[in-house]
Amino acid sequence: IGMHSLFSVCCYFAVLTDHQDLNNTELKTILNSTAPQQYRIRAKLRTYKPQKLYQSIKLYCSKCNSLQEVPDGDDFDFILQGSAVTAPNPELHNTSWYDSVMWTTQDQKQRKIAIHFVKHDEMLQQPEDTLLMIEGGTLKEVWKLTKRFKCVIPVRSTEDDLELLDPSAPFLLQGNIKYYGCKQCSTPKPIKSLSSIAAEQRPSWEPTEIAQVLGIVPLQYVFIMKFTLVDATGALNVYLFDY
């Protein structure tokens, strides 16, 4: 079924099955009314935007009401490559709340990669329950880790602590989902702030809790579309916004 036919069917079904207790209202009447009201309409779909479904997914900040495009994988890969230029700081390895492993790649670049496994009760958790942090990894290496471990946070070294990457990069990866923070509203804290969650009786490593302790205001994935509906009396622009 074509995209136009698909959305025609969806809109047609939605308007005919909702508000069965209401009579059909002409679009002209709706345009001359004040919101909010409830109406039942019968109309045709003239246009819809965007034309490609994936373009409907945006990132939304509920605090400042900003909308932005979802960064593509190339953007994230570029940020990871930039952070790999700085070698991991060995003085930040093997703390009281995480164990560290570091090695050098065998390729020409001989990158230094460090992975920090967060502990609970001085013990490492099962992979499906583990949060880890990676320094110097490529996009491919990061995605491999997300397939085995519950949470992955890309970081880099400073003199005193580990820190999150560029604000444009995801602050957390869980499965195939990338979690982003709002650049305007977030005030990133040092990674050691995560130790408070590790000290909990049963760390869940939920994205909202991780964002809170790291000073991140998380962005939400939202679905946005614009439709133009028409009948014999006028045209009505309809905006769909949903999580």
C-alpha cells in the first residue's frame, strides 16, 4: 500500500470511528470556532508532511519546548573519533565503584581503548544488568557492547574525572536506543555522580535516573506530522504530536 493510501485509510478510519455520538461538522464551522472543542468530521486528505516517515521522528525537550532533528550515526561516529585522539588517563582506572580494562588496538592507529565496568557491592553484575563506560571506542565497537550489556556510556578522560562527550552525542545507549540530553537545559556533572546509583540496594540503571544524577535534561522522541484535510467548505491544517 502506498504512503498516500496508507494515511488516507488511517485518517478516514480515525474520523469515522471516533465521537460516534456527534454529528458531522463542516470544516468551515470548525475554522470559525474557538478551541478547545470536540468535533466529528468527514473530510479528504489533501496533503501530509513530511513525505518520508522517518523524518517525522524528532527530539523534544519538555522543559524548554525545543524541537530538534535526530542526529544520524555519522555525527556520533565523528564525535567518537575526535574523543579517541586523547588517550585514556590510567590514573582514573579501577576506582572503588568501577573496574577498568585497557588495551591497544592492533590496527595502524593503535588506539587506546578503556572500558570501565561499574560495580555493585564491590562485585560486577551480570552483563544484562551492567552499566559500563567506554573511552576511545568506534561506533561499531560501541554497538557491539550494547548488544551484550544493559547500558553503555561513552566518556573521555580529564585530569580529575571521566566526563561525557560532546553535548551532541548521546549520554547513554541502551539496546538500539540512543538517549540525548538538551544542550540548553542540561548542566552535566562529573561521571562519579553515578556512584550514588551504584550504591543503591538494587541499581536499575533506568535512563531517567541516570540523566538526573548526571545533570542531564533528557530529550524525548516524538512523532510529528502535518495533515491538510478538506471538504466542500474549507481546508483545515491538522498537527499530530505524540510520544
